[in-house]
Amino acid sequence: MAKQLGDLVATLFHQSHDWKITLLSAWPDIVGPLVSKVQVEKVMEDTIVLAVKDSCWLQELYLLTPVLLKTINKTLDQPRIKNLRFKIADSSVKDIKKRDSVVRQPVPKKIYLSPAEQASLEKISDKELRQALRQFLVRCYQER
């Protein structure tokens, strides 16, 4: 006798707590692209504790509290949340996520300018301009 996971979760909560299920399931839509930066830690009567990856995001989300409260309460059947509390996420979780999300930058390949390009650059009398144009040309070749 197989049951849907949603049905099992619904049986674990009392009917008066259905709004919490709605909140948790709609969380990615509520915070949008910030879903990777903030997660619901705890839901109490009229307060939600949010775990944030680092202090910078904690500050930004704290400043966005009125907008978040409005969006959360608009998603629920009635205005239920009055307070948001923020905390830094557990460091072990944060370290794992950071380690997994490290993006390796490709090593730039060595670029050699042709003799014609070097001769053209040598004709420029202003040293700073010549160096800036050389760097620009090299960067253009690297991005190909």
C-alpha cells in the first residue's frame, strides 16, 4: 500500500498547522533566487527563524524583512507571521556547500602577439596607452 510523501507529511501535522506545510513548500517561490542563501530553520507561532549562509546575507535579508513578511503572509491563507529572526547557518553545512560550489577559473593561455601587431603597438608614443592596448588585445585573444 504505497502513499504519496505529501500525504504522509500531511498526516504528521495537525490540521491547524497546514499553513506550515504551505509555507515550506512555497519557500523557493517566496525567496526566489535567494533560496540558495537562506533556508527555514524553525517555524513558531508567529515567528520564523531563517538560517543564512554568511553575515553579509544576514544583513541584506534583515533589511528586506518587511518585503519578506509581506510576501510570506500573501502566500499563506491569512497573515500569520509577524517576526523574522535570522541566524548564521551551522558552519559544517556552510563549509560543505562552499566546497561543493567552488568554481575553478581556467588558467589563461599564454598569448603571443604577431610581429605586425607588435610593430603597430610600437608606433604608439604614449607608454600607458600602448600598454593598455596591448593588455586589451591579449584579453581579446584569451576570451576567444
